[in-house]
Amino acid sequence: MVYLRQYILENLRRLSQNRNIELAAYLAIASPQKLFHNNFELTPDEEVALKGYKQENIESKVIQSIVSKPKIKGMDATSNIYKFLGLYLADNIGLKSVMDQKFAQSELKQKYFIAKLAPDYTALLVQEVNSRTSDPISTVIRYILNISVCHEQDLDNAILYLSKVEPDFQLQILFEDLESVLLKVKYLNKQAEEMVRDILNNFSNAVQKVVKERRKGHPAYAIVDEYDVQDILYVILKCVFPLLRDEDPIPKVGGKSTKIDLILRQEDILIEVKMIKSADSNETHFIEQLKVDFESYHECKWLKKLFCFVWDPYKKTRDIANFHDLNGIRNKNEHTFDVEVIVKS
């Protein structure tokens, strides 16, 4: 697992050096919000494809004009799958037949990449994986999708083989998804939501060691605001979830930009952190803050679970029900996520 993590990080560093359409396609899967905070070096047609990855509205005639251009030296808009996928996402009805043909002609790792961005092709992917039981790529995909029982030695052999292949973003996504599943299967007996919930519920008990019970001659850690709480949670969660990220901005809503505190992208989980300080009188202000933040989080289309962790060491909360009233499903423009507020003192 350590080797796989190092391999993933090194490949990502190398592959990300070019700000091209390949990187945009990767980010559309791995970290969609970063599409809005990168300066890419693209052709005019690739700029249109980028809008498709960003889920921006584009007139169908614009897409069709690009796809219908005559071939130049045998190359057209479908020759580069990263470019074509962006165009397809912008006009999946008009380009459906073209994508069907492209999918049928693709090698297996490319089919997996396509299905990550266009889930309608997942069933076709599974059909082909089931027909290729000894292929290293199919072995990895079967393990990721839990299609059939995979012997550990077969998986190890597949990883070893693929680690010697020239890396690209398609292989990068495959390995990142594999690592995520391996972590869940081998290192966690619980689902990601359960693990995060347990960590948040035990935070107050855990931090006593560093804020009150440090060794003689060692000063206690000062936790004075939510950034301190966030940093400690980052350290704890990062041990369990190596792909955890922090402080990622999301697109502006109503002129205001919100930063996500802690992000578990592969698990579709966000964690918002608040601390009620000694100068605060009660929880009212924090309730209003969270309500505003909830609207921003709808911009994270992949989000399924939002944990709001409120640390109240000075016991300022007058009625914890005010926080619990925020729990439940949030809907907006066909996007839905579940909110769970955890308050600890």
C-alpha cells in the first residue's frame, strides 16, 4: 500500500506538469472544483471541451461545428479522447452515437475512464470486464467494482504489471480508485461515514491529552479557534484517509466564496468545522453561518454527505436541538446531500 501511494503521488506530479486537456479531464473526475482554479493551455476547440467538463451550457451547434470539421492528417475531434469527452459532456444527446462507437473501439482502461465521466457506459464496461478474466486491467477493475472474488496474488500481480506501464491519466484514475477500495477493505472495518462519525464523536476525549495532560515540561497545545480544531482533525483523519484534502475553495454563490474545511472526495464527504469560543454568547451566529454555507455546498455536485463538527469547549450552546434541526436532506436544482451536525464540548 505504501508503494502504491508513492507511485500514485509521483505519477500525478509528473502528469500534472502540463496544463493540458488531459489534466482537465482528470480533474473532472478526481477534483472537479480545481477546474475553476487552474489556468490551462488549450486550443479554441479544447476550451469548449473544458466548458463541458465544467458543466457549463454550450449551444449544440457549437459542438457539432467542432465535431464535423474535416480530418487533418487523419485526426479529428474524436481522436483525442480527453478532448472528445469534454465535448460529449456538453452535448451527450447529439454525440451519443459517436461516443457509442468510440467506446466500442477503446481499450479497457480507456473504457473505465469514459465510464467514470459518463456512467451510462458502466454496464457495457462490466460486460467486457467479465469476458476478460486474466487481463491485469480487468483484474483491477473487477476488484474496484466488486464484480467477483479476486485472489490477493492475482491483484498483486496486476498491480506489479501495471506499475511498469507508461503512466497516463487513465491509469492514474484506475490506481487512485484501487487505493481507495484497498483502504476501505483492508484498513477499515467500517464504512467511511461511520469512521468519520466515530472520530468526530471522540474528538473532545482525544484532545484532552494535548490540551490538559501533556508530559511534564511540555506546554499544552492552545486551541483558540476553529483553525486549530481543523488542523488537529486533519492530522487524525489523514492517518485513516490518505487522500484527505483541506481548504479547497468552491465557486462563488451570491458573490461569496466558501472554503471547504476538510474534503474526502473519494468518499463523497465534506467536513465543516466550527468552534464556539469563550467570547461567543451562544450558538445563534453559528446556526446562521451553517445555513449560508449549505447553499454553497450545492456547487459540489459530487457531495453526498456533509458533516458539520462544532466544538464547544466552553459549553456556550443553550439548546443543542438548534443544531440538530439542521440535520437531514438538502435539495437544490436536482442536487441532494445529507447533513449531520455533531456538537461536542
